[in-house]
Amino acid sequence: MSPLPIDVSPDPMPGTTSWRQTRTALVATVLARTVLGALVLLVLVTVLPAVAGWQSTVVLSGSMVPGVQPGDVAVVRPVDTDRLQPGQVLLVDDPDLPGALRLHRLVAIEDGGLRLQGDANPQPDGSLVSPSAVHGVGTLRLPGLGLPVLWAAEGRWLPVAGTAFGLAGLIGLAVLHRSSSAAPAGGPADPTQRTGADTPPRRRPMSRRVRRAARGGLALGAVGLLVTGLPGTSGAVFTASTANHVNTFSVERPPTCTSVASAAPGYFGFQEAGGTVARNSGTAGSYVNGTYSGGPTPVTSGPPKCAPDGTRAMRFDGVDDQMYTSYAMADPQTFTVQLWFATTAWNGGKLIGFGTGANGSASGQHDRHVYMTNSGKLTFGVYSGAVETVTTERSYNDGAWHLMTATFSPTTGLRLYVDGVLQKERRSTTSAEPYTGYWRVGYDTISASWPAEPRSDHFAGSIAHVSLYLSVLTPDEVARQYAVGG
């Protein structure tokens, strides 16, 4: 019997066949398939919840930049209208743009509907939303997954094309590697052909099956991108409680100047756009609202650290402007007063204090106050048979916004903080003058018996977020209150 002939013909493309069978090609294929698998999984996370009645949307606007960027995908779940509560992120029919969606946070439930606000917006939305317009409450955030939809909406076709080419490249790498034992495309290996070590495997041209797989992968990727955008797009963005690739929504709004300060019994945000009422939204209703006198001017250039919940302030003219309270308080011996201020004035003035003057009149008895000297330093003091004060080393009439916090109790004495840092303290002071009086902001008597008496009792500058406590904030609490807006 004559021996079987050995096929010793050269491989048609030995170089190409060899490279596709290397470890490098294998690693590239595995990595490409891993990335593609992750993308497919994210698209499924966006699409599959629709089976349960959930909805996904691509965020197009940037009302929370830089914390969250446009191009994120939000997934919302249905919610009963009677279970809505402030702090939830809601997807609703845009009340100002028929046919559009809006993704904002619920900040209040009012008689006329729901009041929403973008977390980065200084003021709540102007239009109320009907509960029937709510699509759902935010549940998941997928950062950046909807960027191609955002780019297409903005007419930025270059990054869209780049994404498509990148996806095509990934699919090409995913089918790059070929095992050396792969059978020819036409069917099982020919039993009459030798496959020993002395016969290198032949490379076959890319089969129809592989080409179809590549085209199918491209189609799947394109469909995935389209499906991401099909559920709809919405204006405004949202916050999340973690930084993982798939994030859960935070139910509570992140701490802000307002949310922290409003825990005080008396809190006057000075966020009014006009009128004479200084609204008290603190925890003690007995403090009632305050009254603006002299006509302080509302301004929109409030403390930057207090964005997004309060960029307004009241500007006091240094002549006759003030805010006074009408709740008579008997002899507070433990307290904290706090406010944000900004000024460039060189004639001093009272920031906040306690006195017997009712309805804004000058006080005969007056202490528990913080005032600015002509040089811009801050002085805090009480009267206990003698004037006892502490004064900062540096001046603060530099035009920048600063947080002033002053605390007093018989056990801790006087403490004066600026921007969350203790500047001066006097532990030997154990009492303040006993009388019934009213809290005042921007004006009251500062007599010559007080050190470095300023040229004016009226403060000239801007004030916002005034808080009154009947307790002493700790150094850590003061530092956190300054930090929350950063």
C-alpha cells in the first residue's frame, strides 16, 4: 500500500493566520468581549425595567453640573401620588414645555400642586406640577450612558461618529482571535488530511457566519444606543448617593445651608424677593416671622457656598435698614446666633443682637450682640454688670462672604467663629444681662461703653441665612455647617 500523500503546499496567508492565533490576539478579543458585554448589560438595565412599568430617560440639561453631568440615564419607578414626599427626584411632564419631560426634586407639596426644583437652581420652579403628571420617582442613575443621544440632540455628530467607529472597532476585536484547532468553514475536518505537528493549520477566509456575527454585533450596539434614547429625554439632572457605575438615588436632599440652618428654632433665610416679611422657617413656630424696616434691598448675589438652595440675600444700606422680630424672649442665657454676611464698609455696624426695643425702636438695654468695628473686625459680647467681649484679630470687610457664628452659655462662655473656625473665646464670662427682649439684625444701639464703638449702629452690607438657637453649637457642628455648602 502506498503511503498517503502529504499536503506540503504553503499556507495562503501564513502571517495573518499566525497573528490571529497568538496570545496577544486572544487577550484583545477577551477584553473587547468584556467591554461589549458590560455595555450590553447596561443597556439591558435601562430597557428591562420597562417590563415592570418603569421608565428610563436621558438627561439633557446641566442643572447639577459639576456634580452630575448631562448624558446620564435615569431610571424611574412608578409611585402612588399619596406617597410623594419632599426630597424625592421625580420625572414629570414639563409644565412649561408641552410634550417634554422634566427631572427635578420635589421640595414642597402645595395646595395647587407639586413644587419642584433643580438641585443646582437657586430658586424653585415657577410652575407647579399636577400629581397626575408624575411618571415616577428616580431609582437608578447610569452615568454617561446616554451621551450619544445628548450629542445627537445637540447636533454634535463628530463624537457620535467616533462612538460608532469605536463600537465597530470593539466588535472587530471581539472576533479577532481564532483557535488553531478551528475547523474549516465548509464543515468538519477532512479525515483524509493529515493534521500532525508537521502540517500547519490552514487559514480560511472569514466565513459568512463570522461576518454575520460582526454585522449583528454592530446592529445590536446601534439598537442599544437607540433604545437608550427611545424612552425619552428630560431636562435637569439629579444627585446620587454613591459613586458606583450604577447609582441609587438618594431619598434625602444633600445637606445645604438651608437644610442645616433650618434646624434652628428661629431661621430667617432672607430669600424673599420683596415685601416687608422676613419668613421664619425654623422649628419653633412661636418665633413667628420678622419684619424688614427701612427697605433692605433683595439681591441675587448671596453666599456662593449656599448654592443651590439660597443665593439671595438682603442688602442693608447702613442708614435705616434692619430686620426685627416681635417675639419677646425672656433672658436667654444659652444661645447661638449665626449668619452669612459680606461688606466693604468702613463704618462698622451691628450684625445681630438682643435688645429691649420693640418694633425696631432703639433699645435701652442691649447686649448678646455681634458688631463690626470701623476697621472691619468682629466683636461679640454680653453685659453682666460689666461689658465682656471678644474681638477677632483680622478684618472681614473684604467684600467676600463669611459665616459668623457666636455662642454663649454659663459653662462655655463666649465663643466667636468665622468661616467655621474658632477665632476668639472667653470662658470666664458666665452670665448675660437679665431682661426680656427681641432679636434684631442690621441695627440696634451700640453705646460708647462697648469697645471700638463704630461710627454707625446700622450695618452696611449683605446678610443671609440668619439662625437663632437656644443651645450652644459645638466646634464640630459649626465647622460642618460651614462645610456643607462647599
